[in-house]
Amino acid sequence: MGSSVLLGIEGSIANITIDRPEAMNTLNEEALADLDEVFYTVASQEDLRVAVITGSGEKVFSAGADLKELESKSSAEMMMLSEKAQALYQRIEAIGKPVIAAVNGLALGAGFELSLAATLRIMADSARVGFPEITLGAIPGYGGTQRLVHAVGQGVAIEMLLTGEIISAERAYELGLANQVVPAAELSDRTSALAERLAGFSPLAMRILLQVFYLGNDSPLSTGLALERMGVAALFASEDLREGISAFREKRSAVFRGR
């Protein structure tokens, strides 16, 4: 692993930390490459069932792209970087395992885009998020213009993008951008508790659920319903489903093996 992103493993949970405190955890090319490597590890290890991503320190998740690095980019170079970052964020979204963004502080631009690629977002009450790119004469380039509208609808999304407004965690929760807002001192514990709960479920059911959810939401209703039928039918051939039903009948905790 590179030095910009840390990976710690606790049982079946991968704890990922963007570790560039001297640069407000901005995402330069090295950090993006490190994230790519870390998420490849998470995807390839079956015993890892949930990933949590946060920023180092207590005040910043990620302040966005590294402007010092971007300042010298040509148009062609920026196109290639945007393609790489978008592909990375798509892989995170489609990893087939829950990814929880523990937004511990400021999440702007590319950092906010990263949190939107996560499955769930838990925000500290001190967190603030937004896309200030328009104030620099730019626009989000790592998927923000598309994921934001999926999350909050056209009216709110275009207002946030056009004004560059940075909103509070409470406002993010009101808009559906945060699943939970918790006191900053409780963020780690609350996130860990959720991760542990999700890690106890069937990884096979989780993978199929996420696939059906994301593919179905990008498709007509009839296609989404067909995906759902195929997904539930596939799970009825699994050992996990039989274990889940047996455990329910026997009033015990199920032990899911992803088969």
C-alpha cells in the first residue's frame, strides 16, 4: 500500500483512512492510486465483508482534489485523470460489499464525490459538504454532477452545483445525503457498530442486493423487477438462505458463509 491511504483490518471489516493531514486529505494522483489498490484488496478478499472509509484527523474527510497538482494539468491530462477517478469511484460503488463513508469533517469536491460513491454515509455533526468547483471556474469531474442528482433530485442538485454552497451535516441529512448524523465524538463507535451489524449478514445476499439495487435504479421498472426476481431465485439455491431460515426457526444467530 502507498503512504496516502491506510488499510487496517479488524475481523471482516476493512478500515480505510485517507492519510494526508498536511494537505487536508486532498486526493492527488498518488492517493487515488492508493485507494484503487486498497479497494482491489477489499474486493478480492472474501473474508472482508464491509469497508469503512474516513479521513485522518478530526476535522477533514477530504477537502477535494489537490489543486497544486491540478494547476499544471493540460486539458488532455485532466480528461485522463477524470476518466481514472470516475472508473475508481464506479468500482467502489459496484464492489458488491457495503462501503460506509464516515464523514468526520469537511468533504468537498472530489472528497464529497468519494462519499457519494459509498453505499452509506454517516456524518459527524460538525461535517460540511459541497461542490465549490464553480467558484474556481470549474465543475465536479469525478462523478459529482451525476451522483448528486440521483441522490437529491434535479432542483436541489443544480442549485448546489451552481452556487457552490457548502452545507451542514444536518442539511445533508434533510436532503437524504446522510444516512445518520451523530456527535463527532461518537462517529467512530457508531460507524463500527453499523459495520459489524452488516458484516454479520450473508455476503452473498448483500452482493446480490447491491447489484439489483444499483442496476435496477438505472433501468426501467420492468427491468428492475426482472433483476429482483432473478436475484431472489438465485438466493434460494444458496446455503446461506437455508442457514438463515434454520437459525430463525431455532432462535439462534445465523452463521453465514457466503455460499
